[in-house]
Amino acid sequence: MGRAPSPSGTPTNDFEEINAHPAVYVATVINLYWSQLEPEQGVFDDTQLQAALANIAAYDAKYPATPVVGKLRIRMGAGTPAWVIAATGGVTFTDANGDTGTIGRYWTPTYASEWQALQAHLAAEFDGSSQIAEVAISSCSSLTAEPFIAPQSPSAITALHAAGYTDAEGMSCLSNAPNDYAAWKKTPLDFTFNAFAQTDTGRPVANDTFPIQVMDAFRAKFGTRGVVANHGLQSPLAPGAVPIYTEFTNLYDEAIAARPPSTSPLEFQTYSPTVDWPTTIALGLTYHPSEIEIWDTTAAGGAAPLTQAQLQSWATSLQ
């Protein structure tokens, strides 16, 4: 699966990667900010989303034998509209890389209610669309669009606590994240899992039991429409990721053992564009993924040094 432009800048969704390597990908990520879609409360602007779908349609017209679909990923965090921050309060902090930014108080009921309203609007127009094959759950996200990736620098922890954040608030938000997408009745939902960082003590402590509980509840509720995911695939796995990947195996084994046998949709993205690609993809394939997201390659101005032949080989392995 192709990866849209980095969320570090305003997404353009011109899909240079799928055009650089035609006949390889089956899907491409549509990256958007909440602020692009709802610049004012209740005023929805689907212009950028429609433009992305038009770009997909143009690609499909050019390569009708190997069409692609879109995976919708909306970023809150730094993509939170100014009116939401004005209504719920913001949190300004400096992250571990020294970058300063402001996010909304995503764990509060008012913030969640507004996010749910956005999802209801989008679902009313696009649920079941032939062009949007999957929607990423990005509720409770802050630094990226991954819900379990949270700020962990001392500055960020202090700022979050001052704004009212607690471990209990974060866990409640993550447990309820799938409910924010209740309006999506047909489209598969993708939920990315990592260890949960507990910070009530003032320093991050990894909890790998809680995300597995959320993962199991998510799969139980949505069945094969619930795609479990991780965006930290690398070889070897980071020690903290091992319990998450063990549960991926458990879910797969349970699905295969069911009568009749079922499937266990699983999606990966690599930890970075500079992993050891051959060994990392080989490891990922042992978990029987249904999709693997690829970073923009050097052919599309990205950093992943991949060739058409490598990409085609991996695409064939996923079929």
C-alpha cells in the first residue's frame, strides 16, 4: 500500500509514489488534517478529500488494469482546528526532538463530541464508497495519527498534566476510540496499536497489557471489518513491541481455528523509511498481513531506497 506525503507538512495527496511505481500498489493513503475538513464549527469542506479522490480516479483511468483505492487517515493533534482549541483548550509543549507545537485536549468529552460530528458527516457521504476502502481510527492521537503514540518528553508530560490529562483519561479515550466511528457502518476500520505510555508518575512507563485488551475488544466488536495495525515494523522488533506482535499471532491463530475459518486483517507500516527492508518485510510476512504500507521511495522524492522489482516482489507475496 502506498503512503501519502509526510504529515509533517500540509498534505497534498498528489500520490507521486503510486505514479512513480505503477502496477504495484492496490491502495494509497489519503492524509488530511481535521482543520482542512472543518475550518469552522459545523462548516465542512470536502474540497481536499474530493481532490484526492479525483487524483485516484485519474490514476485508475491511466492504469485500468491495476486500479487503486484510498485509505482515509485524518490527523487531529497538530491538525486540530483553531476553533476546537478555543473551545476545549490547547496544550503547548516541546517534544523530544525539540519541536514546539499545540494540540487540543483530545481526552475531553467536548473534543470527542466534535470529532464524532466530523466522522458522522464524512460517513454520511463516503461510507461504502468504492474509492475509500478503509478508514484509520485516529482518535486520541497527538504527535502522529497513531492513537497510542503520545508525547513523552518531560516538557510534554508536565504540560499535559497541567491541562488535566491523566493515565485514566488517556485509557478511557483509547478504549472508546472505536465508538467515535460508529457512523461508519460498512467501511473497514484500521486501529494502530503500540504500548501505552503511563505518565502519572511524571515519567513514561510502558504498559503492554492495556493495548492488547483494547485490541481484543476492537476485533470482537468489528470482526473482519476491524483491521489491527502497527506502524513500527522492523527487524528485529523493538522489545516493547513483542507483546503486541504476539497478540497479532494469537488473533490470526484464533481466526484460522474458527469453524468455518475466518480471517484476521492486519496492517503494517515500517518504523522508518530507512529500515533494513529485505529482513523487515520478510519478518512482517511471517505474521500474515493483509496490507503493508510503504514509505515514499527515492523515486518519488522520499527516503526509502526501493526499486520497482523489490516492490513488485513484495506485492506478489501479499496476494
